[in-house]
Amino acid sequence: MPYTVTRATTGTRYLVLEMGARGIGHVAYLTHIAPPAVSVVTRVGHAHLGEFGSVENIAQAKGEIVEALPAAHDGGLAVLNADDVLVAAMASRTRARVLTYGIDNPADVRAENVTLDELGRAGFRLAYDGQTAEVQLLLHGMHQASNALAAATVALGLGHPIEAVAQAVSQAEAVSPGRMQVTTRADGVTIINDAYNAAPDAMHAALRALHAMTSDGQRAVAVLGEMAELGEHAAQVHREVGQQAAEIGAGWLVAIGGTNADQYATGAAGSGTAVDRAANVPQAWELLRDGLRPGDVVLVKASNSAGLLALADKLIEEPGAVTAQA
């Protein structure tokens, strides 16, 4: 749903929209319908790689959103992720004022001294223009620190004071089910429901979050369905995800689906990670119902078309659940 924000210095209200594309020129078309005053590019990943053909084409398409901005003297603001070289390069494609954000690379807005708590939630010092403020996120996963920085950079660029920005991002909560939704069942099994959608970069981030949220003595369980729209790259990227699941120490990998799910198993082969295959959600449910044990931390993730949201719901409901608490 679109929503609005207000510029602190002028009281100007902004309608916030997300623009998507399945090819070069699509974002440019959308910006003619809804011309942006502020544009944010978070990363150039591998989502829809089968549609675009290459990462470079994805970058070309995403950069159209900063090309559509008005000049800096007319209020245009481009917010770019300095930790993604393809996004940072978009600064040359806009007439707008550019503000960068980053954790690893030099940037206008930075997250310093980043830490994770036992639930994988990031805390950091927000730094901008010689000022700092402390942030403690309620959202799970290290990748949320970068997402929070993007939002903070927009607010700072629109004139909001850093303390107010830090407080606002610290209070932000996930509002959509299936997006890093964490629930601990009555039997001590923790479910990370991130099954709303998946692409290779998001899958890697979710597996890192699974690792961060699994303490000594607990078993990390990766329940992974297939990722869609990857074209000729599908086998390779599924295999790489399976390998990463093993590398982060997953004790059990349940791969759901067809040929590409087989690649998850291939990537994890020989690692010591136990691997089971399920052709569909009902088969996966039977495996997990019988195989999960108290203390397990379970990530459920796939493209939406794989239907794993229903599986995550069943896992959360059985045998009774309570929302994870700080």
C-alpha cells in the first residue's frame, strides 16, 4: 500500500511508492505516470535474472528511477547504497542531490559498530554530518541494518533531526506476514517465516539470519523451496544456496520442489548437513512434523509461487505458538 511521509523543514507531504520492472524501460514508463522527487535504490541483485538476462541489465533498468528525478535545485534527491558498486555508480545518471548510505564503504550516512542480539536484530550507531544517534532495530537479520539506513537517509535528506530518525527506525516493525516473521512455538521450536518471496540475494541474507539466530546447542533447519524467474542461471544459483546452507551450519536441509530443489541438495552434499527432498508442501509437512525437535530454529523461504507460506503457517500453528519476545 502507498503511504505518506512529511518533510520536516517544509511540511511537504510525500506519497511513497515501490516501482517494479520486468525489463529495461519499465521503470522509466512508470516515472512518467508518477514522477519521483526522491528515489531510493537499495541494491542490484539477481531477482528476475531470467527476465533481464544479466545483472548489468538489471542495473540499467533500476537506474531509470534516478534518471527521472528533478535537478538538485528543484528538490530532487537520490538515495544510493554505497555498499553496492552498481548502485553507487548510478550517481552519475542523475541531476539530483545524491546521498549515499553504507556499512562497509564510505558513505554520507553510515551504520557504525553494528552488532546483533540473540534474535538476530541489529543495533548500530547512526552517523551523518558529524552527528550520531543509537539505533536498535526490532527487525530480524543483518540485512535489515542496510534497509534501515536507506529509510534513515531519506528522512535525513528531507530535513528530519537525527535523534528523531534513529527513534523512528528503532520502532519500525514488520507489517507483512512472511517477511522475516519470527515465532517461537510452545515446544521451543522457532520458525522464521520468510516465505513471502525469494531471490538469490534475499536467500543468502535469510540464511545468514538463520545462522545468527541459532545458539550453541540448537539446530539450524533450512526449509527451502524453489526460486523463480532465474532462467539459465537457475541451476547454478540454487546449488550455491544449498552450499551456503551447509556453510552456515544447517543441521537439516529440506528442499521442496522439482529439478531446482535437487540443486539445493547437490550444493549441500558431502557437508555433514542432513538433506531430505520433498516434492511438494504436504510431503514437506510430514517430514517436518515428524523430524523437528525442541530448540530447532527453522527458516522457511521460497519464491511465492512455491506455496511455502501455507507450510510456514502450519508449522507455526503446530503444536501451539507464541510470538517471539525480546
